[in-house]
Amino acid sequence: MFAKFFFPAMLLIAATAAQAQNPAPAIKPPTAETLTPQQKALQAELNSVGPQLVALATQIAELIDKNKADEVWDNASGIAKAIVAKDVFVSQITAERAPLGAVKLRQLSGLGSLVSDGRVAAKGGPTTPAGIYINVAFATQFGTDPKPVRERVSFHLDTDQRWRVTGYTLR
């Protein structure tokens, strides 16, 4: 599976953070009949690669569990490496993860997709490349804290039609 996918790191879309701060009013989710052709194609892509990306996201999270964020960055895409330097990536993840303790439980909590037109800016950085992104989210319990933390690994469909990791975040 590693031959088909690579694990880069960091680059996550700031729109999600903005959305979390300003939640939209509840709306009725679209049905298959109301989806646009582009949304239907994106849903089909998500359905076909979702299980593989969940498995890869789990492997990436486990590397980070083992303090191997440097290995994740070493195999990062050019997109991720252009956004954050290796030492910054490793130190940010180490600083976020260290106080949480060991993983007690990690469960898949969601799989979602987003099409970017290239205008959405990464938090504090340049705009993200246009394209399709898929986020794999886990509800992860660390240490003795019973409250789960949202752990997210993001992927981008690169121009060579390979899914590559473009982000890891905790919320």
C-alpha cells in the first residue's frame, strides 16, 4: 500500500477552523438527487478510496504516536514541505502531543471531502493548491483524560493521481 500512497505532512485548510468558530445554521443535508455532477463524482471517489486512506491515516497517526513525525515529514509531498520546515513540523507535533500522553483509544469518526479552488489559505500561510482533499478524522482518547481529541489526517489528490498526505492536526 505504501507504494501507492506516500505520507507527507502538515497543510490543512483554514476554512475548517473558521467554520468551527462560526458554525452555519443547521441545514438539511443534500440527497443523491440534489447533488451536482461534481459532488456525485467526489462522493464516488471518496467511496472508492476511503478504506485505503483510513488505513494509511491510521499508519501515519501511529508513526506520530511513536515520535516519528520526522519520518512522516521525510516522505512529505512538495506541497507540505513548501508550507513548513521539517524542524518546525516535528516541534509543533511534539509540543501538541507530549502533554496528551499515550493513546488509549482511536476510533474513526469521519471521512469527508473538499474541493479547493486554490483561494483558501492555510492557517498563517500561503493558499492551498486547487484540487480535491479528503480528511480522515479520529476520535482519540489520550492518557487518562476521558474526553476524546479530534485527530485529523488530510490527503490531496496530486497531479499524478496519487493521494498524498497534506496535513495532521489535533483539535
